[in-house]
Amino acid sequence: MEEDKIPFWRDSRVLKIVGQVVVLLIVLTIFFFLGSNLVNNFRRLGLTFGFDFLSRPASFGIANPPIAYNSSDLYTKAILVGLINSLRVMFFGIIIALFLGIIVGISRLSSNWLLRQLATIYVETLRNTPLLLQLFFWYFAVFLKLPRIDKPIILGRWGFLTNRGLDIPWFGDARQTWLGLGIIIFSLILIVMLWRRRIYVIEQKGESGQIWLWLLVAVAIATVVIFCFGLDWDIPQLNNNNIAGGLNLSPEFATLLFGLSVYTAAFIAEVVRAGIQSVGKGQWEAARALGLKSGALMQLVIFPQALRVMIPPLTSEFLNLAKNSSLAIAIGYNDIYAISNTVANQTGRSIEMLLIVITTYLTINLIISTGMNWLNRSVQLKQR
């Protein structure tokens, strides 16, 4: 006797597909309604929707552009300048916040009472005050109160610090610089390979990995030497109350970078602390029973296991830093949001510029999220 077939209106697989199709149709209907309403409102007001205005001259200047730019350039290039400014803050901000957050997070678990209390004060103070107020404090009370350019703070051969920003050496446009940077990139890849090899011989072969450690240290020292002396550096020079050469980091850029970094680091510190504390006590005791020192214990046993807990919330903190960079408009830093606001005011194309900004931040955050998801999968336990 053949089994009776389940009617399609009672089949859970069919019902799930139908439910998803219905939801998709509802979402598309909502978007169609909103789009039609937008087009009708534009027609009623005698406006047109389009991005043809991007090919017009911008007619406004931008302070300290990262690439060559003047007011006769197109709106497209002005937006590109803002995008590069935003990416600079996001990239260096994530690196600084991660480095500082790891240090503070480990300090929160230190056996040293003073270090632990200082880390706690740092976290509780910065985490519980608004970011915008912190940016105002760093900008008006710190960076704008630095000495004037006629009495700069001289940082040895490394530059000058004034209320016009930080002037530091930068790469010169010479073949020697590009060759040196290529060698440095190769050295960094070699360092990663040596590090992974050292971990492998320690974990799989039970060796000390001392030889690989010495090779790693030698390559690292060579990389630092090439970076310091093998590149063609453009050194800033003070001449007649003017600083020429090098790279100028404006007070606005320094405020945004510093403020975002120290603020996000307070949250990352708690993520690091929670990740380390999630590792079972037995893992600590077993590692100490094997004779591992504190540095090797954290490097080989605790931190790899803590990463499985830390990476998902770290992703959220990186995404928040990227989105919080839009507060640059409050202190006059020309990021993509600030420049898009200027373009919208000049052209009256607020909707188009809003779509550009939304798409830009969405794309950047999706790239960050994709990279962190890949890293998360790589540290998870492989199931057999």
C-alpha cells in the first residue's frame, strides 16, 4: 500500500517557501510605494531626480585634501576627497583602538592594583560619556590650545606640534621609497609565515621553537631598519613661521582620530576582558602545569580560545567606529558626510546625496563585516 502524499497546503516545506515569497512581495510593494511617492513629489515640486550634477564644477575649496584638488574640480572629485578622508580615519582608528583596547583589557585583569584601577577608570569614564562631547573636549580644550606656529613643540627630528596640527615626516616620491616599501611588505608576509611555523612546531612537534623565534626577531629588526633608514623621507622644516615639507595632520583629523580611537578602545577593552575570562580555569591550570610562562600561556593557550568569543562583538565595535566617524562634521573635518552636505546645499540634490552617503557607509561596513566574518570562521573549532 502506497503512502498517502501530504497535501501541499499542509506540507511545511511548501508553506515556508510561500511565506518567504509573501514577505518578499510585501517588501517590494513597500519600496515601490515609497519610490512612486518620491517621484510624484519631485514632479509636483518641479524637480528632477538624477546624478547628472556630479559632472559640474564643485566651486568650493577643501582644507588639507589628501589628493590634488581645487575648486574648479568636479563634484565627483570633491566626494572622492571626502571618501579618502573618511577611510583614513576608519583605517587608522580601527588599528589604534584595537591595540589600545587589548592593552587596557588585559590591564583590567592585572594583579597590579594601581594598573587595574587606572584601566577601570579609563573604561568607565569614556564608555559612559557621549562621544560628541568627548570630541568637543579634545578639539577645543586640547588641540586648539597647543602653541602657535611661531612657538612650536619640537619633536626632535620627527616634526612639530602646533595648533595647526602635527607635522611629521612622510614618504618622498622616489624609486628608493617604492623599493623599500616593497621589501617591507615582503618582510611582513615573511614574519607572519615564521610566526605560524613557530606555533606549529610548538603545538604539533613539542619543540621550543627557539630557532624560529630568533629568525622572526631578525626579520623584524631588519624591517624596522629598512623603514627608518632605507626610505626617502620628506622631513618637515620650520622656516619664517612656516612649516614646509612632510605631512600635516590637521587638528580636526587628529581630534577625530584620537577621540574615536580612545572612545572605541574602552568598549574593546571590555570585549577583550570578557573573552579572556570566558576561557575555563582548567585551561590556565593545565598551561601552568606544562611550565608555560605568562607570555607563552596567553599567546598559545588563552588568547586563541578567547578570540572565538571576542571576534563577533569586535565586529560591532569596528562597525560603530566607522559609522561614528560621520560626527566629523561637528568639528569641521571634511569627511564624506560633511562634503556631501555641502554639495547638497549648493545643488539642492539632498535625496541623491543622501543615497550616495548611505550607499558608501553601507558598502564600507559590509566589507568590514565580511572580513571579520572570515576571520571568525578561521578561528572556530573545525568539526570532524
